[in-house]
Amino acid sequence: MRSHYCGGINESHIDQEVTLCGWVHRRRDHGGVIFLDLRDRDGMSQVVVDPDTPESFALAEKVRSEFVIKVTGRVRRRPAGTENNNMPTGQVELLGKELSILNAAQRLRSRWMSMSTWARTCACATVLWTCVVRK
């Protein structure tokens, strides 16, 4: 299913086709180009999906944090000035050509937001009371 782990691609893989699988850590849409930070047990890689591949681009628009995806593409050097020296894979990125969603993550509602106003008020009062009593 995968050819490499996310944390395993580097400059020695430039111009090679690789397949990565993992969780979407972050998705950024920069006006026509979508960046996905993909992570697995070994690390994180940046995936770039552009409109030249309409099917993959349409799927990338739907992807959100914690989706599990599989991406096949070509490893390339990041453009000058966009390297990330804080990441082991920060010199390269994967230009995604084929993308598939293996598992969509449900949007998580926080417990706080699902509580009624009365319950939130009681929770706040309890926290405040606890703080006052402990002083």
C-alpha cells in the first residue's frame, strides 16, 4: 500500500514516485494550491496538490484534519525559501498526483459546546468554587 513512511523521504528520493499513507495533521489552502501535512508513526511530510490533477484536487478540498489518506506522487525539492529546517523532511515535498481517502474523520464537537447553557454555568461555578475553597 505504501512505499515509504512519511518521515522517511528526503533529498535522496527527489524525482522518485512514492506512495505515503497517514493522517492529515493540517490542511492549508493557498489559493489554488492545497498543502497537506501528512503524518504517520515515523514522522511528517508535506504534500502539495495542485489543480493540474482535478480529481485529486477535488478530494484534497474535502480532506480535513485526522482524515486517513493515501497519496502517490513525485518527490521534489521545496522551492527556495520554503524549506523547513525544523523537520527531517523539510527540504522536500510530495507533489500529489493520486489521492484517495481511506477513512474520513468526523468533525469532533467538544464536550463543552454540547453542554447546555445551564450545565456550562454549573461547571464554571464549580470550578470557581473549587478555586475559592482551595485558597
